[in-house]
Amino acid sequence: MAPRKNFPEGFFWGVGHSAFQVEGSPRDSDWREWTHTKGKIADGTDAEKATDFWNRYEEDFVLARELGANCFRLSIAWERIEPEAGCYDEEALDHYIKIVASCRAHGLEPVVTLHHFALPLWLAREGGLCAEGFAERFGAYAGRVVARLMQSPTSVRWWMTFNEPLVMVNMGYLIAEWPPGLKSPALAMKAAKNLVRAHFQAVEKIRALGGDLQVSIAQHWRDFQPRRFWNPLDYAAAAYLNHVFNRNFVKALMTGRNSWWMPGARERLEILVLPQGRPTLDYLGINYYGRMIAVSTARAPFLTVEEGPGPKTDLGWEICAPSLVKVLKDASRFGLPLLISENGLADAADTKRGDFLRRHIEAASEAIALGANVIGYLHWSLTDNFEWAFGLTPRFGLVAYNYDTAKRRPRDSFNVYRQMIEDE
Ligand code: IFM
């Protein structure tokens, strides 16, 4: 391993979370409806209370500051801002202004995601990601929010349009474990294409506002490796997944070439005009959770993925820090600054998180030594939160959250991360 200390001046050390997972008191969204549909959430819980971040944000910013963090990633709940089509809730916007101002007041640079999985229910009813006009609606919402949050004293500079767009497509339109719960390659490809269009609409609106704003997405990026090194079909499966899951979305945002293909479905190439003649990403957020082993199969869809053989998190996901070096090197080929916008694990006993942090931060350092322009590391997550179809059971927090007493308690790994930040 390369020695640490490669981290440049001004490196972002931080944590992240998303609105639906922590805020509590959710408004009507596809995810709220999903959590209240019997059998959809593994442990039968919901996000009605979550960690009550909506009211207790200050407590979390104090904790993040104690950690030594200088950056905090959070998201805006679209369903709060636009509870009905075209009707904006100014009070909700004002509340986010307060949250972001408090974040800044605690010395934390806010990184704000405009959409992190949940959709307003009215939009889900119109067809969600596949709705006619989805892109324009998202563009209008994004322009509105960014215009407001640019105002002093909030002045958010770092934005993300979408979190993990292809995870949403995969889970919602192929695996059917998330809303809208479909298994349709044709709709999956349509949704992916629409998400690219929506990002373009948003960037156009955001760039028209002027100012030195930095816009990106948070891309879930896996290291796909062939299972049988002697099998060319496993190689092809890994290469295809690397193309379609990791690179194609980012490539479309960089070039405007928006085309999607998977066995059984195709969305024709369209060429989108780059707003202000520039690629639509100013930096790239990388959410890294591990590698996946790709295996070719004889029957459609002709490939499958499985976990590698290494140690596992509470959710059975393999822990694999060396692949982070590879992912960062690979993502560097787009020539953008890279922000590790998520990296973490479910570990209720907190026996693995400290070592996980050390190894992944060392991997980031090694990637920097090899030339990757990494500008920050944001651990997922500060507190335990609602983990989508798994519910409240998985514990991703550096800080344990007691859902009965609403108490936050830093775990030992909180101190490991704090020490690592202090040592840099
Ligand atoms: O909790 C999620 C987050 O919302 C998106 N990225 C992965 C995390 C862990 O599964």
C-alpha cells in the first residue's frame, strides 16, 4: 500500500446521507407508498420517523464537526418541494435553506443532491422516470431549487442531479424490488435515456444562473471481474457490465450521445446539445461499495453477477478495498475531478468498520499516488438510517441511532475516522 498523506490541500473529508432515509415526516412519494405496501420492505419498517433529521439536523452537524469533517452530503426531497405538479412549497424550500445555512455554520461544505431515489407520488403516477415530460419537470424543479439555495448565506456550490441513476433503473425496472416494481428491459432502457435527458435539462437551467457552480451525479461504480479467467464469455460479461452500468451514463453526460442497449431492448441513439458547449459534468461522484463477479450464462439474459469470496458486510456484500484503486483509475479516464461520494458498510456490531475505513482511505491515497484526481472522501453514513428495501435493520452509521429513544451514539469507528482525518 502507498503511504497515506497523498491527500491534497482542501481535500473534502465528510459523510453523507439522503432525505428519505433520515428526515422523517415524509411527504407523498413512490417510496412512501412502497414502504406502506405489504411485503415490500424486508423487516416491515418504514421511514416515517427515521432519524428525524428534518428537525434535528443541528445535532448531526455538531457530530460531523466533532468528527473533524469539513463536508456534508445531503439531499432535497423533491416531493416536499413540489408536492403537486407545478406547485412549489416555499416553506419547504425555506427549511432547506435553514438546514444548509446550519451546515455551513458548522464549517461543513454542503454537497447537495437534487434527487436521491424518491419521486413525488403525482409524478410516479404519471409514469415516473418513463413519464412524458419527466426531463422537463426535473429541469424546472432543479432550476428552482438551485436558484434559491445559491442565495447567501447558503450559497451551495457543489451539486449533484441524480444519485445512482442506474441502480434506480436496475432495482425499479429489472429486479422489481424498488418502485415501480417492474421487470421490463424496454422500460429500463427508456428510463435510463430519460434520466440523461433530465440531467441535461437541469444543467442547462443551473448554468443559466451563472456563478461558479459545480454539477455532477453520484455514480454507483462497481469493479466487474470475470469469474473464470480462462473463459472469454465471462470476460465479455464483465466488459459489458462495465460499459452499461459504470461508463455509459457518464459518457452520455460528457458527450451528449444518449443510446441504450441490453438483451431484448434498445433505445436509439440521440445526440443532445451540450449546455454552453461543455460536458455536463464538472466533477464525478463515485459511490463505491465493492466488486462484483460476472458470470456468462447459456440462457437470456446471458449473464449474472455474484459476490466475491472475501469477507462480507451484514448485508452479505463483499468488502474489497483494492478494487477502489481500480475504480478510481478507470473513472479517471473521463478527465474529471473525482469525489468519493459514498463508501460504507452495514455493520451493526461495528467490528469491521474501522478496518474498512483504513483500507478504503489507503486505497484512495494509492489511487491519488497513481495520478487520480480525487478531491474528497465521504463516508456513508453519519448515522444509521432507512436502507430502502431492507428497512431500518442494516446499520450503516458511524453513529448508532436508537429508534426508540431518538438518541445518537458515536460508535468506536467514529473515533477511527476522526483520528484518520486528524492525522491528514
Ligand atoms: O443507502 C444507500 C444509498 O441511498 C445509495 N447508495 C448505497 C447506500 C447503501 O446501500
